[in-house]
Amino acid sequence: MHKRTKIKIAIFVLLVGMACMFTAVVTDHWAVLSPRGYEVNQTCEAAHFGLWRLCKKYIYISSENYVPGNGCGPISLPGEENCTYFRHFTPGLDAEIFEYKTQKEYNISAAAISIFSLAFIILGSLCLVGSCTGKGKGRDYLLKPAGMFFAFAGLCAFISLEVMRQSVKRMIESEETIWIEYHYAWSFACACTAFILLFLTGIALLLLSMPQMPRNPWETCMDAEPDQVE
């Protein structure tokens, strides 16, 4: 396969990874939380949250959707929803959910790291645009920083995923919350996909930008012109 074709495939995969990362950052279905210990014909309180806000949903459990042993939900059932934005950068004005201080610290870290990931994506995209519109040696040269930026974006996505995972774990273990059960939702899956695509494709783009090594170095040496002796 020709080198330029491989680069085009890598760019397409990067576009998919970027779309997944942007989707994960702006949506709030990273994790779904639910309590345990409800009965039929009662209203239970489930929640889903992301980097920027938490949404509580009050779901009426009828005999039709009651499953013994399951948590409140599924979250797709109809019900009254109340969303609260996390006040990440406003000290002294904690939202209701952040009476749990540890949870707020984790979400601030995850949100900040995701912003770094988006910044690396933007820088990598600018390098790709310069590579596609440039000519000569500068065209391939810009692929190197582009690959590095996308790989860094993937690493930041991974760190943000791990911070959010620890956030959910600490929230479930806390005695101050009603949440007992949880599962990761589609926003978390988008972030996982973004990490894999951005990191691996960034490394691949970096390797493609490297000069091609000769298949047989000895033949290259044999073909070289001998030095002239004066």
C-alpha cells in the first residue's frame, strides 16, 4: 500500500477518534448511578453524570418494568429530570451534589485533563491541515508533531477515564450518598474509543512520517560511489 494512502486512512481514523472525544466531553452519560431497596409502585432516584453536570431522574417503578434485584432504572424510562452543573471554577459556590468534597475534586481533575486532550487535538489538527496544504519536505515534516499531539491527546483521554472511574468508585463507597449500584454508559464508551483511536493512530502517523529505512543496508553500501583517492 502506498504511503500517502496509509496517511489518508490514518487521518480518517483520527477524525473518528476526534468525534468520539468531543462527544464524550460535551455529554453527561459517563456513568449511571442507582440506589437499591425499592419496591413496586414507588419512585426511585437514579442519576447520570459527565464532566460538567449531574442529572437526577425520578423514575416511577411500575409492575411492568420492575425487575427484582436490579437497581433503579433503566435510566431511559420516563421521569422527572433535574440537572445541576458542576461549578468547577467558582470557589465557595458549591452545587448541591458537591456536599461530597472528594467527588468535586475528582471531577475538576477529569474536566481539566479532558480540556488538555482537546487542546492537543486542535494542535494536531492544525499540523494536519498544514501538512495537507503544504508542499515539499515541509509536508511530511508536519506529520511528526501531528502524530505526537494526537498521541498525547489519547493519553490525556486515558487519564481522564481513570480519574472518572476512581470518581465513581469513591462515590459508590461513600456513606453520604444513596448510590449503591452503577454502570458506565455510552459517553464513557466514546472516551474509551477516542483513547484507542487517537493514541494508536497518532503513533502510526508518527511512524509513517519517519524516513523509510533501506530493506538491505549492505546493498545500499555496495551501491554507494567509492571515495576518490587523490
